[in-house]
Amino acid sequence: MISGRCPHCGASAHPSVCPYPLTMNESVEATPRPPRFRNSTVHQIPTPGIQSQRPPRYEPLIIKTWFVALVAAFMIGLGITIEVVLDISSTHNGFYVPEKNIFSFASPQFLTSFFPILLVVPLAYFWSIADWMLRWYQPYVTLAEGSVPASRSVLLDYVRVFHSNW
């Protein structure tokens, strides 16, 4: 069948069995495609077996092995630094603190409680995001192992289970 309206019988398409075949001067108006198919990118999907090289796998920065190792090394270094500073403080009977406050806008109690939080909050945020990413990707990691039913892979939602426990 040729798409478009038949100029002879008015059918929605010119049938191949029409008693009046199209002449060289007659044309069939093409019917417009539905909007959902106008901007289709199906032609850009590679045919399996044709493309020899797969595109690189996307991994967010926050769960890359080198980045997690760097953050873990930073945390270990921070722990060692705290232990060394604590040892120095205990051997010298504490650190010297001037009697007059050098910061007029904040009390020493506020400063000693605020600055450690600046070290802890980014680390806690990093580990919460890394945990969320791992929960999000886990069904697909399980699926990649092969021959796993959907009930044990893509139908699982570890992120929602985590948030429902709060």
C-alpha cells in the first residue's frame, strides 16, 4: 500500500488493488506522522554486533573507586591527626589559650563546637550520597551477573526501603 489518500476513490490510502492505477502526473499526499514519532531517535540505536566497541560505562564520581579511596585515606589521616594532637595536648597539660578572646564576634565555646562540625558534615554528606548511589545501582549490578529473575534485580527498590525506615 502507498500511504496517503487515493485521488480516485478517496480511501485513506491508495490500495494496491485499486482499479485506477496512479499515473505519472498524480501523486499521493503523505499523511503526517504522529507527534510522538516526529523526533524519533530510533535510527541512532546501534545494531547489536555491528558496533565493535562499546561506549564507556558511566559511573558517578562519588562511587568511583579512586574517589572513595581518597576520602577514606583523608578520614584515616584526620583520625591520626586527632590522635597526635590529643597526645600533644595531654603531654603539655592542654594547649595554651589566651585569657582575652581574639575573636570579638564569637565566644570560644562556639568556635570549639562549630569548627569540628565543618569537618564532619561534608564527610557525612559524602557517605550518605555514596550509600544512596550504591542502593540505586544495586539491582542493575545484580542483573549484570546474568540469569537473575526480575524479582531479585530490577523490581527491587533499595532506595525506597531505606527512606521508609526513617
